[in-house]
Amino acid sequence: MTAVVAWTRGVGPARIVAAALMAGIVLAGLVFDDAVRHSEACLSAATVRASGLADAVCLTDAVTYHVDGRLAGHAVTYGCSAVLLMPPVAAVCSFLALVRRIPLIRPVAAFLVATTMLVLANQARMLAIVLGMRNFGVETGYALTHVLIGTAVSVFGVLASGYLAIQILITGRGADAPRSALSMRPAR
Amino acid sequence: MDTENWVLALINSTAFLLCVLFTSYIIAVLRPFLARREVALGDREQFQWHIIVPCLNEQAVVADCVDHLIEVFPEATLWLVDDASDDRTPTLLAWLTRRYPSVHVVERRPPDARQGKGPALNAAWRQISAYLPPDTDRGRVIVGVVDADGRLEAFCPDVISGDDLFGDPAVGAVQIQVRVTADPDALTVTDIGRLTGDPARSRDQDLLIQLQDMEFVGPIAAMQFLRRRTGSVAMGGNGQFTRMSTLDTIAATYGTPWSGALLEDFELGLHVLLSGYRSEYCHDTFVAQAGLTQPRALLRQRTRWAQGNLQCLKYLWQVANSPHIRVSGVLEIGYYLAIPFTQITGSVVFPLSALVYVAYMMADPAGSDRWLLTGALGVLPLALAFGVLPHAAWGLFYRSRCAGMITRRRAWLLAVANLAYSYFLQAAAWRGLFRLLRGRSDWAKTARAADDRLPARARREQVSV
């Protein structure tokens, strides 16, 4: 108990709260997935509308629109949600938020940028599916895009999100200037 | 929440994340590996050299190893640690001390003996420490570790004395490249007859041995190149060199230089970094060691590595908070320490993903072909890109970048075999985890392929010993 108290004091309440918030946000997203998927579907509908591809609307976790005069659509299932890709980001950023030598802003910024990037990449993936259906017809377009091209977009999104997060974490003050043993003790 | 969909989504997403994580790590390690440059030679006479050779029942190999070290490294003082061998090793060591004045034996007897490699190395460190005159500049004393079947490349001491390595006072430890072969002598000889003869050609070597060599000069070396950039170079068991002053600093903090983890070499590397020294990797020289010829022995060895890796997780918090280790180093070390977990998770989710894929294909009311054509076929190039390519590529790099003396056909064979090899080694992570959970930390030495034969030299000298 004493060790936990000492550890808590050492880390500081702000860092503990920040770490818990980041982990908690992702955990809540996993548990309350209906709300998250509905939000992603609405965002997807807005993106499709904004891109001028179709007059899309969202209904719970589905996005519907017309392609070649036929009613078509896609659903944001649990497996299609960006939130499932977020736990590693949350784990790493929450852990580093507890490390005092790293300015707290860094893991928090890395978390925000990485999760935003994942959401955007997921939106781009869904947009690619709509684009595929518009250009190649509903069946062929969906077949071409929802696994191969969709996954390629997701890979790019995960890579970009990881790269940006790492860059935020490893550059700047305190991140890349280790203190050498030689500066602390006389050389023998 | 629909439980079935939730489980399926979790399996697919985990498999996807592991694939991307692994592939991006491979890309990250390949960049510095392919862009490497040779280091400048230094002068071995700038340093005082001590080589520790741990010996536990090494009668088959130790005499040839000592002969070799005396020949290529006459400046070095050799410390042969007899860890209570019960074969003819003690007799051979006694004979070697009579034959070579620079050879010393460190005797360990029960109950202190056979506690693992770390305690054996600590015993040698104590004796070296006592052997050095009080006015010795311990920053110029280098302590190396070579396995009893090891062979050092002839220019090794000069290479690691260079300005980028021990020539730089901030460098506390250097790990050199490890080569694995059936005949270590063939890799380290300098006479042209043997260099061009059949033993030097690796194309006919045992496939398992060549896969181990490919692993050491390929992915493991590439990881070390990335670590050079992140400031987190790891030490290996064979071919590790550490400054005496660095060992002293570690001992002052942790009690002894080598501690109790089953991966005592990696632990030493962490201690070097935590003590504020830089560790370096050198690919321009090497130590050659005999490869394991039996899959069972290999699995045992890798189980020990995996368990040792898991034991070292306890350092993660310390590493993260150390002012001496860059954040990029923290991330790299964290990734490495997590490898057993990613292997264990991967060994579950990858087969499950494949099963789900096949189950969906078979159950589709429109037929399997229809199911594949409506998009599922797209999984195959992805599986190839993420599940096959990152493993198989090393076969081709091995030929072009590491060991040119193999044919293109052999390189392709190695590429395919490396897939099976990589997935086979995932079993070691499971075994390591089970041993850790059961609280088992005992370990028997991995048997060498040469253990069943006595060296010619030992047979020749049997009468005079």
C-alpha cells in the first residue's frame, strides 16, 4: 500500500488522470460500440455527401445512398469500426503518460493525432467502397474495394497513425538527449 | 452487443494489427540494415583484453577454442570458467593452463556452481578484478565473452577498438555479429586453401543450421542496426565485449555485472544502458559458433530466450524512466519485450482467422466461388504481403547481403523454410510463458552437436594430460 502511495505521488495526479482518460476513452468506445458506430456512420454519410459522390444518409450504423438509381449502402459493423484499432495506441500513450521525464503533452498529443488518423483512415476506406460501387457497379465495386483496397487504405492509416505518434513521442525536449554516464562521474 | 460478431471482429482486428505491426517493424529494421557502412579499424593495443570462456562439460570443443583464441588474439588473457563439469573438461583446462601462460582457470564447485551462465561470468569478473593491478585504467580493460565452441574473426579486436566503438569513451559495451555454422573454423580461417575449399561453402550445410545463421545475420542484425539509431543495442551471449569500468558501475548498482535472468546477456545490455553508457553493435567482425542440428534442442534454447525475455519485462518501468535512454529506445525495448506476447497472440489469432475464412467460404449459400469473387479473394494478397513476405524476404537478403556463397535456388529454399522456422519458433514463446507461470527458472545447458564426439586434439593429448 505504501509503495502504491509513493508511486502515485511520484507520478503525479495529472498524469494518472490523463493515462486513465486515454485508456478509458478507448475502453468506453469498445463497450458502447453502438454509439461509436452510429457516429462513424453519420460521419461517413457526411463525408460521402461532402465529396459529392451521393446523397447519403445514416440510419443507426448503416449508410444508405443511391448508386445507378438503386438503393445501396454500407454498414459500420463492429469489425469495421476504427475503435478496434485503438487499444495499442491507448496502451502505449497511457503508459508513457505515466513517465515523468516525458512532457505530458507528448503522449496526449500522440494519442489524439493517432486516433484521429485512424478515424480518418476508416472514413477514407468507406469512401473508397462508395467510389468503387459508383465506378464499377454495386456488386463488382463492393467486391473490389471492401477487402483488398479497403484493407490497403486501413494499412496506410495504421502506418501513418503509428508513424505520427512515434514522431511526436521521440522528437523534442527530453526525448532524444540521453545523459551519458561520463558526464556524471570522472572517467577512470 | 452481438457476442459472435464481437469475437470475430476481435480476431480479425488483432490479426490485422499484428500483421501491420510486424511488417512495419521489418521495414523499420531494413532501412538502417541496407544502408550500413563499415566502421574504421582501431588499434587493439590501446586496450587490455580479457576473454571469458564459460565451460560446462565442454570437452569436445574447449581445447580447439583456446588454441584458436591464442592464435588470433595473443594479447588476450583467457579466463576459462569450469562450472563443475563432470566430463574431462577440468583435466583439459588444467593442461591448457600449463601449456599457455595467458590461460587461467576459474573453478566453481557446488553449491555455487551450475547456477547459470550469469553467475559463472560473475565469478570470472571477480577474478579478473582481483588480477588487475590497483593502478589499472579499468576503462581501458575490455572483457569479452566467447562460448566454448566460438571462433573470433581474426581482426575482431582491431575492429571493435575503432573510434565508433571502444575508441569512444561513452561506449560501454559492444556486441559483434554472430555467425552460426556447422564448422566455425571454416568461417574464421585466414589461409586461402580453407577459404576457398568446400568447408567454406555454406550451400551444402544443414538447412536448420543455415536458418539459424540467416536469423543472426539477417533479422537479428537488422534489429541491432535499428537499435544503434534508437540507442538501445542489446547484448548477446556470445561475442559480447564490455568495458571493465562499465561492469564495475553495474556491479555497484546491481550487486554483480550479470544478474539472474535466463537472458543474462540481454539483461546486461539493459544494465549498460541504465548505467548511462552507450552500447554498440558491430557487423564488420563476427564470432562463429556451431549451430544446433536438432529442432528439439533449438526449441529448448528459444524457450529459454523467451522466458528470459519475459523475466526482463520487470525492467520496462525503469527503462522508461531512465534519463539515459531515449524515448525511441524505450519504444524499441518495449517492442522487443512484448515479442513473446505478440507471438503467443499471433499463434492463436492467425490460425483462427484462417479457420473463420474457410468456415465463411464453406457456409456461403451462394457457393464458395461466389463468396471468394465478391471480395474475399482480396484476403489472399494481403496474407501474402503480411504473413509470408516479411519472413521469406530474408532468404533473398541472406544471399545478396549476408553470405554470398549460396545459390539462388538455395536462397529461395531458405525463404520458404524461414516461414516454417518462424512459425515453429512461436511454440517457444508458449513454453517460456508456461515455465514462467509455473515458477520454473532452472535450466540445463543446451547440448552441442559436438558433444557426442571428442576432438582430435583431446584424443592426441589424452596420454600426456
